[in-house]
Amino acid sequence: MLNTQRVGGVAALVEAATFIVGIVMFVTLLADYTTGDPTPAESVAFLVDNQAALYVWNAIIFIVFGLALVPVVLALHERLKAKTPALAQVSTAFGLVWVGLVLAAGMVTNIGIGTVADLDGTDPDRAATVWAALDSVQNGLGGGNEIAGGVWVLLVSIAALRSAVLPSALNYLGIVSGVAGLLTVVPPLEAVGAVFGLGLIVWFAWLGLLLLREFNVSMADR
């Protein structure tokens, strides 16, 4: 169990870092693409000129995030299963579903970037059409709403609150962040996705430090 908690703690810190790096790139290197409402043709033009940055961004926010999420989900399942077995099982299922969705979003988008860039050289109109379709798929899988992630964080936080295996303040933060994630399914409320993202930076960082501190204390007591 101790090794699972240690790995989960490190992975939780990685999760927080992916959010931070992703947001920084979002508002700096990719600002011309991520702000405003660019047309498909304008998006393709930016994509062609900034393929490397977009590859890195997608790899961080989707691929690295998805891979690191697995040990976090398993570490929390291990902590919750004794006192809240049903919630632990359901929350773990949603956590692993979230892993699959974000990995799929990252892989689809990165393959799509290369395909669209190649098409732009021969058929710009088709490239714009393909990118508009790919962007919709990516948003549906992991960018436009946060249903799976919101449900996972919400259920984990409720279970941890009931079983008192995590600090209450951390659990309440998780509940607020989880509800914010669920609200992104309502188009007029998509802006609350920022609450979900910023809340999870703190939640993952806090969780990671907590798991690692408890691991170190356990090892020192041996």
C-alpha cells in the first residue's frame, strides 16, 4: 500500500504541473489560437505555423495527464475501499473512464494536426473542414466538457469526507471543483470550466503533498 500511495502522490503533483504548464502555454504561446473565435481557416494557418507547440501542449494536457492519472485513481481507491467500498468502486470506474477519454483526445488531436498540416499544402479548404471536425471530436472527448472528471472528483471527495481519510477542507474543495466540472455540460456555463481547472491545480497539489508526507512519516516510524 505504501508504494501505491507514494507513486500516487508523485503522480498527483505531475497532474497539478500539467494543468499549470497547459494554462501558461494557453495564455502565451497559443494565445492567438485559444483566444477569440478563429475561423477554421485561421485555426489551420496557426496550426501550420505552430505545429511543435501544439504537439507539446496536447501531449502535456492530455497524454501526460492521462498517464499520470492512473496511479492517482488507484491510490485513492486503495484509501477509500475499506470504509466506503461502493463509492470507491464507482469513483474508480469514472476515474479510469476519464483516463481513456483524455488519452483518446490527445492521440486524436496530435494525429489530426499532422494530417491537417499536410492537407493544407494541397487543399486548404478541405484542411479547414477536417480540422473543424477534429476539433469537435477533441472537445467532445476531453476539452469541451468535464463530465467524467467532475464525477470522479466529486465522488472521491464525498467518499473521503464520509470516511475521513483525507482532510475535510481538501474534500470540500474537491466537491466544489467536481460540481464545476459537471456544470460545463450546460453551454451557457462552460466558463465554469476555469473553476474546475484552477480548483484541480490546488486539489492535485494538496493531495500529492499529503500522500508523500504520510508515506515519509510511515517510513520514518518503521
